[in-house]
Amino acid sequence: MEKVLVIIPNNNKGRYIAKGYSDAFRAMSYFVIEKKIYNLNVDEIKNINPNIVFIFWSDMDRNADIVSFLNECELKSTIYINLAESLCDIPHEVKDADNVLLFSSDNKKKKFRVLPAVMPESYKRKFNGYKHTITFCGNPSYTEREKLLSKIIYNFGIINVFCRSYDFYKSVDDIYKNKFLSDKYIDLYRESYRGYIENQKELSYIYSHSKINIDLPSKSEKSINYRCLEILASGGFLLAPHNKTLVKYLDDGQEIETFKSSDDLIDKIRFYIKNTNLALLITAKGKRNIVSNHSFHDRLKIILKVLNDKNISNR
């Protein structure tokens, strides 16, 4: 039985993703060893002597010691799988050797691409009525997000923003400095803050009990955002920025709804607030797609196919 070392990052999303792949490896009869990123050193890796090392990189767990470890650990029989939402999330110091595979969800050339995934069973929640109308979960302190959130506040008043307090109040300062809202509406934005969500159970409850869950771009979106899959797996209605990859895998207007401009966003929020039955129908179809096609097991099969195609999986 091949051994897989899964390195667990030091942030919530990274932990969910790493543990999701751990379960997928186990389901495929691999022997899985999980180690937290800050409880790991080169000697321990050498003692484990794994066939595969799997790590999900994200902004919050960039760690010079781990980068050094990946460069110094020269176990020729070990395959290193580095996964990230964007290749820029993977420290450039990590060498692109024959036994190091860099996966991301973007479209960079000469790299391996794999879409985000979720554990659908972790997001099962019984629906017992809406608790929120308009919800955004995520870091709001990007200029494009601040502009769109300001327009939503201007048109609909208080909404529900879930994120870290530092990120929220940074966005308040940015909105004030850039004059996206007047003082009256900035106060409404401040009243929209709902705190930080600590776990998947609470997160999925919020998604499933919100009439409209909005995904907002932090930059030019070219793939499927991890947040989108979480919303759909939770049974939440998703309104997201339009991009080619998203509508390739999810039927726009049938499984999700997208917007192409700020005015389009406002119009569709207004429409679906009034047409919740249609939103529920779209939600049910979207969730069915995620459960059937976007699990970690589905993604791992793609990764293992790359290993086999490169003839390096049985070193």
C-alpha cells in the first residue's frame, strides 16, 4: 500500500481542502499520514519516506521552512503534489523538478490544472426558512469588491457580511477614502458586519439560509471559486461573476446565476429577492451538480491520471 503524507495548512480553507484530499486518498486505498504544517521537518519526512507528499498552498501558510524543506528533501522515490487556487499562491522558490507537480485552477501554460472541490456530505443542512436576504462571505477589502458592495448597500441597505474583523474594517476605511459611499451609507455598511465564521457547519447554515449568496471578484476571475462550490454544496442560491470556466461546468440560469456588470448584479438581486421559488429550483439543480461531479474524489482521479500519464507514480 502506497503511503501519502498530507500536509495540513494553518488556515480553515486549507485544512478543509487538505483533509478532503486525505479522505479521497483513503477511499482509493492509500495509507494516509496527516501532519500539520508547523509540526513538520525534513528528518520526519525522511523517516516517513512517503510515496506522495500532498500540500495545498494558500496565502496564509507561506512558510520559508516548508519551502526550504521541499527544496532540500531529495527523496527520489517521492512525488510532490503542490496544489493552489492560483499558481502565484505557490512560492516561486519551490523548484519545478520532475517529481514536483504544480496544480492550480488557473489557465497558465505548461502547468496542470484542476478545479476546486468540496466534501458534499460536510455541507448537508436541513432548510427551515430564510434567516438572511443578501449574504457575502469572504474578504471584502479588494477594490472591485468594495465598489460592488457599496452599490449593493446603496440599493438595498444593510446586508450580511461575514469575514475577519481586520479585513472588514480595512474595507470600511477604503470605501470612505475612495468616496464609494456617503457617511449615511457607510454607517449601513458598518451595520452589515456579522463576524467571522469559524467552521463549515456554521458556514453551510448561513449559505443555505440566505436568499442570495454573492460571490464577488477580487481580480479577474478565470475559474471556479472555491466559495462557489461551498455555497452550492450547502444548498444555497449562488449569484457569481460571469466567467467562461464557471458557466462551462455549471449551467447559467439553471444551476447558478451570473452577472456581467454592477447594474446586472443589482437587477438580478432585485429579481431573485422577489422570485424565491425560482431561486430554490436553481439551487436544487446546482447542488445536484456539485454532489455528482465536484467532490475531492473526482478531482483526485484527475491528479492520479496525470501521475500515471507521466509514468512517475510507481517510482
